Amino acid sequence: MDEKKYYLTAKGFEKLKREAETLRELKSAKINGEVPEILQSEDLNPEYLSFQEDLSLLEARMADLEYIIKNAQIIKTPEKNGQHIISLGATVVTEVDGQTDEFEVVGSLEANPAIGMISNESPIGRALLGHKIGDEVVVSSPLKTTFKIKKITYRLS
């Protein structure tokens, strides 16, 4: 079974590594701190159950982050002669019905359409990949929309 690749910008990769380190420190502090007693009279102590649940959630997120970091692929700027084609990391200016819009094509973990970062796995991102300035790309999701590619730039290092 192939392992999933997670495409990340260098900035996004560093952010995930920092989060993983913060969670390791938090887990260590939680374990080395005061652990509630398991029993309170003859019943399980609710504080202990809450402690265990918090620890489980923390460990699950840490495992997710380790897997992502292990399978991450940093998005690189294409060679100069390939920068006229849309690929991961491209900032694209498009025109739709006379309106221009600009967004960056990133991996799904960093996608945030509200700030102009669309996933390469989204219908629009997937449709634009491999196209160049002047191309018209039709995307049907859920409405049929034609994107005219006006400009392609790369900001990654």
C-alpha cells in the first residue's frame, strides 16, 4: 500500500514541526505533573478519566503529525523554463466573468480558500494544474465556470 504524500510549503512544514514539538513538551509536562489518583473511594475518579482522555487526544494528534511529517514533500519552485505552467506552489491570477481572482495552489493541509490558498485536490486546483497563461479551463463544481488564466508566478524558494 502506497503511503499518502502530503504536499507542504516550507513554511507549512515548519509550522507542523513546531506544533509536534509543542505537543511533545505538553505531554511531558502533563505526565510529569500531578496525575490524579485512579480511584476515588470505590469509583473511578472523574479527574483521572479526564486526564486519560486528554492524554489520548494528545497522543493521537502527535501520531497524526509524525505520519504527516514523515510523508511530507516540500513544494519546490519549478525550474525557470517550467514556471509558465501551473503546478503546486503557483500563484495564479484568473478571470471569471470579467472579475479577476488570485490564489495559490497548495497541498490540501494548507488550503484555506478564504485567504486565497486552494488545494491541488479541489476541483478548481486539479483543473488548473498543467495549464498556462491564456488557457481557458472549464470547471463544473457545482456550477460550470470558465477560468481564463492571466498570470502565473511562483513565490516559493
